[in-house]
Amino acid sequence: MCPVSHGLLDVQYAWDKLPVPSSLREFEQRWGSRREPLDFSGVWRFRELLPFAPPEQIVTIGEGQTILQQSDHVGRYVGVNDGCLHLQYEGLNPSGSFKDNGMTAASTHARMVGAKLAACASTGNTSASLAIYAGVSQQFRCIVFVGSGKIAYGKLSQALDYGATTLQIEGDFDDALMQVRAVCEQAGIYLCNSVNPFRLEGQKTIMYRVLEGLGWEVPDWIVVPGGNLGNSSAFGKAFLELKHLGLIDRLPRLAVINAAGANTLYELYEQQGLRWNDGHPEQSLIDTFYADMQAKNRRANTLASAIEINRPVNLTKCLRALDACDGVVREVSDEEILDGKAQVGAGGFGCEPASGASVAGAKLLRQQGVIAPSDRVVCILTGHQLKDPTATVNYHTQGGCRAANAPIVVPNDFEQIMEIIRQFG
Ligand SMILES: *Cc1c(COP(=O)(O)O)cnc(C)c1O
């Protein structure tokens, strides 16, 4: 384990002493032995690329059975050529978000160190994921810290249903995270937020599956919503390692998309020029930004609750990923996010609001000419459509939304119903 910067740790491997396949295609052969739990898992199928766990300790529930869909419908909305846009549906994981990729790894590590109690702060999906793994592991129990008011009901219902002890803090996510970090340190509880470097090891596999879905070809762009920046950090690490191992010959570009109401990364990276700078990002820029935020009591505010975060814990790791992948950061409005989400819903399996940021961000980058019409783009859809039905129903029923699809109210009368049906004749 190696320090990255600012208290963040990184899992580093002595690759030259480890068995690594000579080609990524070798991982595909594991589809043939899917009855083996480790080969069935879309995370542990790639275990040689996250070789920190003895196989018998691995906690897996078949996570990572996700789909890469070519979507010309969304592609046209974004403005790229047919065949160029792909959606990676991480909402198809057991708890309905990409978090399971990381939580299987963190749970495995928790088991390796004999943890009896694990905890996390969450905008909803991390708690749902930890709760499901704690439940099935029968190794440890969990306590989840959530903020008040904003958590989507789909997510809260999961934590409660899966039996997690749930602490609802009178504050927002940033407050909940600050508290859980202090509590875990004091009480010796295993911390499962994405400061936990093992989570990021699991999340690397999202990129392996994207490559697999593209026949092991590297796309031009990976577009991902940015909250605590664990995903973007993990993606950068995944590609750096694959390049180091000679398993890919180039890195894709990375676009991290903030909600305009929670745009710390956008402000620091694009407006103030904060960079990785060979592992020495200018800390004073970060400190000044947060001090100003504190002074103005500025709170994150977006309907995309999964990315409603003002103090992203993986900020500096994300800078490393942006540096490696010639990255860009953009901010998009809630309206753009929900419009993007509606396009995904109309052309595929749907997603939760935060995931719509990647489609909105790709569209913006295309408009700005940063993404070319012929570029191959993969938008990561981080959470399931059913996570936040309130946001979805509000979008479709309150007038004026771009792709609104409101229910048609009709009297309980055959003739009047038929009159409407005929219009669709
Ligand atoms: C956690 C989460 C995010 C943010 O991911 P980070 O790794 O924290 O940047 C985005 N979308 C959904 C649905 C999430 O659950």
C-alpha cells in the first residue's frame, strides 16, 4: 500500500512477480466456467488484475454482470455518428449501482482483516451496496450514515431492507462523511467509503468489461459522472496499469461530469487550473477553495443526489487519472442531466439521475467540438432506473420538460378511452 497524496492510499502491486495473462482475451475464456463463483463475477473474473485477495477469502455475489449497449438513439442526441455511442449499464449490478464492483473488493478486504463491523457515509448507493454485502457475507455487520432529506427512497429502502443499522445525520453527505471517518478511526470500525483503496481496485473492472464489450478495443472517450471521484480515479488506474502491463497500447480520454450544483472538480480543474503536477497538486488552491466554500456556507445542491458532493475525497487521485487520460471536466445543469436521463430511458434500460450527467456531458463536449462525431464514446451509467422514481415521475409530469412523457388522464369511460387510442392509430 502506497501513499498517493493528502492521506489517500493506493494499492500497488509488484507486477513483475505476479502471473498476468499475456492478452486480455484470456479473460474471456472464463465465460466457459461460469459455475465457478469467481469466474461468474464480473469483478473477480479479472482477479489477476487486482491480485490482493486469497481466493478463499473473496466475498462475491455475482456482481458485474453488466451490459455495454450500442445506442444510436442516445448517439444522435449526443451528436455522434451511428455506431459510435455506447452505454455501460452499471445499474444492472445486484444492488442496482456500480458500487457493488468496489464493495465486493472492500468486503473481501474487511474479511481478510477480520472486521466485525463496517461503516460508510452515503448519498444512498454506497449504503445499499454495503448493506447487501454485509447481509450475504455473514462475516460483519454494518452501520450506514446518510444525510437528511435528500436520499432517494429506492436507496434508503434498500439499506433498511437489507438490515443495515442506519444513522440519519442531521446534515448533508459531506457532514455524514466527516462524522463516519472520525467514528471509524475512534472505534476501530472498517471504513467502506471510497477513501478505502480496495473499493477502487474493484471498480477498475468496469473498464475491463467496457474493453471486453468493444472486442478489447480502446474507445476514444470514457464519460463518467463525478461525485466523490472514486470511479474516475479507478478508471485512470485501470488504464495506467493495463498500459504498464502491455495489455493495451493507448489510453482513452476521460471526461468527468459534475452537476453544476456540486462542481468542485470543475471549478478547480477547469477554472483554476489545478493539475496532478507529478504528484504535487497545488494544495493552496484546494485549501482556498474549501475555505471560501465554508465562509459562504455553500452546500452542494442537485437533483442528481448521488453526485451531490462538495468535498470529493478522491480529488487528488482523480487529478492523476485526468493527467494520464488527457482528461476534461465539465459541469451540466439539472435540466440537462434529466434530459439526458430521459433519452437513456427512451432508448434502453434507463438510469438514475446522476448517470444522466454522462450523456449530458458527452452532448456538451460534442457541441464544443471536443468530442468529434466519429469518436467512439462510452458513457458510464452508474445507477439503476428504479433508484429514484420521485425524480423520474416529477420530470415526466411537471410541464415543460424536453422529453416529458406524462400519463394521460382519462375518465373511466370506454368511448373516451377509445378516442385517445385512435389518435395513436
Ligand atoms: C456513487 C455514485 C456516483 C458518483 O461516483 P464517484 O465514484 O463517487 O464519483 C455517480 N452515480 C451514482 C449512481 C452513484 O451511486
